[in-house]
Amino acid sequence: MKHNNDACFITTTRVYNDAVSALRILVTIVLSAAVSHAAADSVTFPRSTMPVLSFPASVSAGRDTAVGTLISNQVTVPGLVANTTCTTTKNVTVTGTLVPGFSNVYQSGVPGVGVRFNITGSWNSTFVAVPISESLPPISINTQYYTRADLVVTGPIGSGSITNWPSMNVSFSGPCISTTMATQPVTGTTIITGNTCSVSTPALEFNLPKAFAKDLLTAGATTGDTTVPLVLDCPAGVKVAITITDSVNSANRSTALALAPESSASGLGIQILNGSTAIAFGPDSAVAGTVNQWTAGAAAGGQMQIPLTARYVRAAGTLIPGSVKAKATFTMSYQ
């Protein structure tokens, strides 16, 4: 009877030991799987280094091109491979100095031109301007990840060379991955030119013929059309815009110049026309989009003639004969 009990005890011990061994094996398998799974979580750029962005050797635009206009850009595709089981934080910053008044355009060293970086949004979305910080959901993806650099107008464009470029810094971090960091460089030298035209006729004089009261009986009646060309010499492609300002009354926004004090006539004014359209007057400013600025056309390269016509126009009040003088200034805007 004791022998049987001993045999039973030994058998029980063996079963217990086998169960412990099985448990250890199971724990080992589970731990091994967990370690293997953690090692698979990562975010990487497939290339050993980020591909370089490089702009053309020369970029030109009209000196007065509107602020915010994109004048050149370059795109590259570093690609991205991500396998994550946790929320990942993407931070994108720029090493450089912001242009005053801008939140994402950085100084290039050339007046009027800044650099803006863009990157694929989220894991695989459209371009977003940087700097940005995003929280990204778990994912498994192998995608063409894009970066882009823009040259952006920030003011009147000067001339010079960009050699010291800002750079974009990208990082991915999270509890299940090792932090991945990369820098998107821009290299090379780019010469920037702010195009302008030279004015061959800096002063225009319109010698209007004598006018007769019978031709100016009602308000708005016109007579004495006289055409003189404004002559420019321009690089090809420059869009020429003009603002004409009343020298007697700079706040005048009508289509009739006020008569100068030395005039002895009254009851009329002077219109200036572009083709058949009477030009409304604006402030003395070359900024693109200035009030009553009008487009003369795009230069083909070389001499550009802009025919302008002046004429009398009947105004309100009594028409009194006499001498007529009016003055205006032309402000050129090259866009």
C-alpha cells in the first residue's frame, strides 16, 4: 500500500514538472513573439540619404510680381515605409529665418524672394506647408512620400544669388518605434533677377487742338483726341501694368483729370484712354493690384509701344473758355 502511494506521488510529480515545462515553453513562445513584433514596428526612408532638391541656375520674374506668387518649385520623392501599431508623431521643422510677416516662408538672402517647404500630409495625403506637427494612426504602408521647395514672392524682387538655403527637418517618433530623423537639403546656386523695363519716353506731352463749345454742350461730351505712344524696352515675358495718378488731386479716382491751377478755362477736364477705354486714376504705387492699375500687356522682348490718347471731356458746371492744363504721373509695375 505504501509502495502504491509512493508510485502515485512520483507520477504526480512528473505530471507537475511536465506542466511547468509546458508553461515555460508557452511563456517563451509568447515573449519571443512579442519581441519579434516590437522589432517589426518602424518608420524608415528607403534611401540611405534624402534626395537633394536643386533649383535652376537662374530664375527671373517681374520686379513687382504679387506677393505670395510662386515663381519656381522643385519636387523630390524620398519614399516612406511605415509599419506601426501605435500612434506616431510627425514633426517637421525648418532651419532658417522666417521672412517678417510670414509663418512658413524663410529668407533666401535675395530681397523679395523666400523659400517655403512642403511635405506629404499625414501618411499619404496632399502637400502641406511646414512647419507642422501631426499625430498619425497605426499603419502598414510603403508609399511615394514627397517633399517640395517653393520660391515665393515676398515683396519687390531684387537681384542676387541664393547660396545659403534653409533646410527641412523631418522626424517620426512613437512608443513602438525608434525615432527616425532626416534632413531635406537644397543645394546649388540660383541667380534671381527682378525684371524691369526701361522707359524710352519718360515724359509724354499731349498738345491737344483747340476745342469749340459746340462740341462740349453736355456733360460727358468729348473732343480733341490726341494719341502719343509710351515706349518701353522690356525683357520678354514681363507683364507691364500701369497706374496713372492725377498730379493736381492724388485722391482722384475718376476718369477725368482735374485742371491745373494755371488753367483759365473751367467746366471741363482731361481724359486719358487706353485704346477706347477711359482710364480711372489711382495712387502712385507699383504694388501689384493697386487701385485702378491696368495691364498694358506682356512684353515680347525689346521695344514695346503703348499708345495713349488724351482728350477734352465736358464736366459739370458752366463752360468757360480759356487755356487748359492738366498733369499726371505714370507708375510702372512689372509683374
